[in-house]
Amino acid sequence: MNIWLIASGLGFLFHGLLILWVGNLPWAFRAGKKPIYEKGSSSAFQIFWLDQYSYIGLVLTLVGLAQMVGGGLN
């Protein structure tokens, strides 16, 4: 059991889940249709960055889970 992997995994998990709470899942994983905005508009820019933000949250959550499991198995 590696306490540092578990502790950092909890940190990654916490931050990832907070981001997912604010940004929800990325549009690729949602059941509804993705909104269509005019190319180059400020709304299209905002939805793009919110989607990227959601992917970051998803990756942080998965990395945190992997670190916690890896730290617990060592």
C-alpha cells in the first residue's frame, strides 16, 4: 500500500469530479443532440471550451481512480 499514490489519486479524483460537476460529461458521452452554433461565433467558442474542460475532468477522474487502485494494490 503506497499512501502517496492513494493521496494524490484522491486529489485527482476530487478535482476531476468537481470539473465534471460544473461542466457535465463531454457532448460525445451525452444522450442529447449537440447544439449547433454558427462557426466562429462566441457561442461556438464557449461550447468548444466547455467540452474540452469536461474532457479534462473526465481524464483527471480516471487517473485518480487508477492511482488509488494502483496505490492500494502495491
